Amino acid sequence: MTGAKGQLTFTDDLSRDLELREYGLDPGEDSRLLPNTAVLGALQNLVRLATELCDAPYGVVNIISAEHQHQIGAWGVDPGVCSREDSMCAKVFLSREKTVVPDATLDQRFADNPFVTGEIGNVRFYASVPLQTESGFVPGTLCVFSDKPKELTPEQIGVLEVLAKQVVELLELQHRTVQLDRTYAELRDSNAKLAGFAGRVSHDLRIPLTTILGYVELVEDDPDLQADSTAAKYLDRIGASGRRMLAMLEDVLNYSRVGGGIHPARVSLKETAEEVAQDLGIHDHGFVDVNDLILQADPGQLRTLLQNLLSNAMNYRSPERELRVRISGVSNYHGATVYVADNGKGISPEDRIKVLEPLVRLRRQGDGPGTGLGLATCSSIAKAHGGELTLSETPGGGLTVAVSFPAGF
């Protein structure tokens, strides 16, 4: 439902303000509406360029909300807020056409406007270009003006139109940032709920499972049980299955917790890797070589990542050679990358994407035990830090895992 030309109905007003909020431009009760700092600086530069190229002393980027005009970028004047009723741009911006007025006192659309009459300003020359997004939404205008009558050349009008498109690009950038922030917040909330659910399920299943395993151990220790009896064989299978299920519960819980709360700190790759090797009982075996690197990462999650990668190297070692694992890293202004290279069985190129999915195992002959969550957990840790995990072949055979940790996370 629409009103008179250039006017909006109540329904349209609500829709306009909702659309502005999607762009991170929230009118709010105090009538202030500002983009983020980075966008604000870029807008200021574009407005300045518009005034210089059009040889006009003043320029603004106006955003029109349901009730106000907000100057979010300005040159030659201090950015301010006025009622939409007083706005010059609000009278013409919905036409989606450029407006060039050499002398506003002679134009019936603006002659009685307070920006022209002297009540608010003394505008004579006025030129504006609507800011139209790809979806057709027009949040406002880029305009230049002067307190003296003036004409614009066709070339200057063309420049003003180009700069208006650049303003739209900045607003679209902020729009995508708002969408990403919202998605990240939803993902964080979802991860928190998942971790809570997994914790409850893990707790509820772990108690009866550990009770069963406890009874199995008691029966296995019974002196009357014959080691080669059918009952002993069944108990052994029950115990093995129960322990595998308990390990899977722990892996699922660890996987659900990844990314729930990242607390980056300066951490030593060498110290963390040596602690993990000690926990796995391989510290003194001599097949793990570590180069030191100080990186910015969540210490607990880096530890989990290295533990999973070292466990995988042990589980999928090659029967043809003694296991060797090299842990190293490089850093620069982009951040740091950690490499864990083994000389094991490796993973064929066609399987490298698949094995990063949760609960996926290749099930090759001679492979060690696992739940299919190790590499998926490592990939989630990389993503939670804003990086990524990639798999490649180690020269001479084996698997090299590269995990990036971007700077400034």
C-alpha cells in the first residue's frame, strides 16, 4: 500500500527501518544511525572526493529512515540528524533518479524547505544521486550542495553517479558483515546447546556403561571362571565393545565442545607437543621430532589437535617402516601454520575431503582402532580459530596435515 508520490505508508515505514537494520543501520530511539568505524572512514573519503570533483563545498551521505534523515558521512559540514519532513533528499530519493538543481530557491520542490529558506541552512545549488542496492532497496542518497547557485557538467554528474555506486558497495559490505556476525552468533549458540546436550547424553550413558564394565571386570577376575570357556570369550567381547563405546562417547563430547569458547594465548608448539607425547606414552620413543614455534591459539584446543594427529599417526603407521612424525610450523604477518607430517599409510587424494567429516573411517586392513572423529575434530578446531585444515602427501609416503591459525583472531 503506497501513499502519495515520494511518501511512504506506515507499513512501508516499518519495512524501511527493518531493512536499514539488516544493513547495520539502526535508527534507534535517539535518532542516531552510524555504520561501523571502518565503513565510516571510507564514506568520509568518498564524500570528500565527491565535493572536490564536483567543485562543491559541502557533501553528505544521507540515510533516510521512517522518521529522520541521518548524515552518516559528511564533508564541509558536521554530520547531523533532521526530521524526514525537513529533508531535501527525502522528497526525491524514491524516484531512483538523479536530481540536479542549480538554484533551489527557484525550484517548487525545495523553495519553502528549511534548508533553503535559512531556517536550517541556505542551500542554493543541490545535487543528489539515490543509493540503490542490487535488491532495489534505496537507503538514501549521496548529495553535494552549496550556498551559491551552480551548474554541474555531464562529466561531474557521471562522477557523482559512480561515487554513489561506491557508497552502495560499502553499505553492502557492512550488510554482509552484519549477516556474518548474526550467523556466527547463531552458530555459537547452537554449539553451546550441542555441547550441553552431548554432555548430558554422555553422562547419562557413561554411568550405566561404566557399571557394566565394572561387573565384567569383576566376573573376569573370578577364580572360578575358566579362561578358555565360552563365558570368558563372551565377557571379553562385551568388555571390548563397552570400552570402544566409552571411547566414542568421550570423542563425541570432545567434538561437540570444539569452538564453543576460544581463548587465544601465546603458546609454545614444542612444549604442547611434548606434553601430548608424554600423555600418550611415546615421549621417550624417539620417533617424534618437534620444532618450536610460538603461536596465538587456544592452548587446550591446540593440545587436543596435536593429540588427535599423533594418535592417528600411531594408528595408521606403515607396516613397511618405523614410524616417524615431524611437527613444525612457520609464522609471518598472516599468522601461523602448524605441520604434522608422518611416514604412515597416508590418505589417497579422493578420500581427503571425506575423512574430515565426522564418524567417517576408511576401514583399511591393518588400521588401528578409532571412531572417525579425530580429523573432524581437528578441522573444527582450525575453523574455530578462523583457519583451515588441509591434507597432503608427505614426500616419500605418509600424511602431512597443515593447520592455519590466522593473525588477529
